[in-house]
Amino acid sequence: MMKYFFGVLSVCVLLCLGCACSTGEAASQILGASSEAPVFLSCKAVTETEITFEFSLPVKVVSLRFSPAIEVDSIEEGNIVRVNLGESPGLGEKLTADLLAEDAHGNTINVLVPLRARNSRVPSLQINELRTEYSKPKAEFIEFKILTAGNLGALRVYIAGNYKAPLVYEFVPVEVKAGEYVVLHLRTTEETNKDGPAKKLDELEEKLDESGGVDASPTARDFWVPGLTELLHKADAVYVLDQDDKVLDAVMLSDDPVAWWNKDYLADAADFLFKQDAWKTAEGKISDPAGAVNSGKTTVTRTICRDETIPNTRTAADWYITANSSATPGTPNNPKRY
């Protein structure tokens, strides 16, 4: 590995840029007097052992290091810097890259960027059940049904109604099996049982009964979003993206079948999901509120459930509201309908 370069910096500009790897913000320092200084554009885990960094101008690499440390086999320089690793860091593992590059005029740029290693074993999954209501200690949740075996690493869960920060959860690497259920609890309330405070744990290994708390399932994988912020609403859109920003599954909700969405972020979500063929009306058009799942009758115990006996049409026809006291986080959906 090359040693990290330190030097006297004549000009320093700090930029915060979005990275294609979607794990956070990239910080880049442009160093030099030229107005033609290179700009860092993006990074991407192309394969399990190849990562690319894109710049506005050709650059050569002065130094590069990863945390955790990874052996680098080769580096191809240019507008796109291609880095070949000695081995896979692990499917969807979180990394930090510290890259110092230089252009033909001596301008240097230092990029510090978080990213996820490539997950080449993304499972097929469906959003299967949602609770939009909160009554402590029962919190909102999103349940997923795993259709094929794979790894959840780097998959991202978005909720459009949380419009200031729609990315609400990013999965760490964890192996899942076909037929498993995964429950993402959207708040982490404090609870006490006979043994003391309930331990709300993310279940990453084979043992599925480690997490405590109301709605934690002894037979499903439980994951917890920290904090008490309301993330899911009765008028909303929920979707899951892979590392290429492909929608794996989605659902749109509305409690009022008005002519059009009364929030721009819901209209934008409807357009985005329609273009990805992830959600549409029964007529095959971009969804309006009437084309979303009617969430008006949901309660803490009446959840929004997918009909697990029919194919996924990516429309409201796949969904129903359960009967009273029929929420089933982590187990097959109750077929009783409200």
C-alpha cells in the first residue's frame, strides 16, 4: 500500500457531494490555483472487487487507502479511476475511501468518501405488511417477505413522506433465506419486561429470537430504526432500492382519493415509481391517490397487508386492510379483512 501523502496546501475548498454509493456525503478538497481544477463527481462499487471514482478531468492517483484496510491490486487512472481490489471486502460492507489525486497541471484533490462494497447476491423480496399508526409501545413497521435467498447488504429503504430525509434505513450485510420475513421497526421505544429493559437488537445471524420488545418476532429477522421520529404516514410511498437505484418493490398509500396528490414529494414518488414499473394504477397509468392503497381504515391493530396468494401486479389490487387485532409482523399475513 502507498503511504498517505501530506503536504503544504495553497488553496483549499471544501465540497460536499453526493456519492453514487449512497452511504453519506463525500468531502473533497481541491488544492491549487488553476480554475481548471478537477472536480470529484461520484464513486461506485462496480463488482465485488472493483470500485470506480469519477472526476471531471483526468487524474493520476498519488495515494489511496481504505478503512477497513484492503489490499489494492491495480489502479487504472484517467477521468474514471478504476481500483481493483485483492479480494472482496464482503457483500455490502461499509468502507471509507481516502483518495489523493493530481491532474496534469499539478492541481490536487483529496476525496474522503463512504461507500458500500458491491452486493452481488441481492435477494428478490416484497413489501408485505405495513403499520402506519403509532400507540406506544406499538410502533409503525414495514415487513418484507424474502422470495429468494441472498444478502441484504446495502439495500436501502425509502419513505417519501419523510421528505427531508427519505432514506430511512440501509441494511448491513446479512444472509437471508427464501420464505423468511424481515421486520423493520420504524421507532425504538423504551420498554420494560419482567427481566428489565427490553433489548431491541438487529438480528444478523441464524438466531432469530434475540430481539425483545412488542412486535419483535421469534421467527423473523427484526431490525430497528433508532429514535422516536414519525417516519411513515397514511399518505405515503415506500420503496426499496439496490445499489443501481433499481426499485425492488414499492407501495403507495393514500387515505383520501382526491384528484391528485396534495404534496409534491408524493407526486414525484408516483412519477419515479411509474417510470421504474414499480407502481401504477389498475389501468396501467401513473398513480393518483385513488390508485394507491386506501389506508383510511388502518389502526394500530388493522394493518395494510399484501395478499400473499396472488402474483405481484404492483397495484393496489394486491393489498387489503386486515380485520381488528390481525396485525402479524414477522409471520404470514392474516387473511381476515376489515
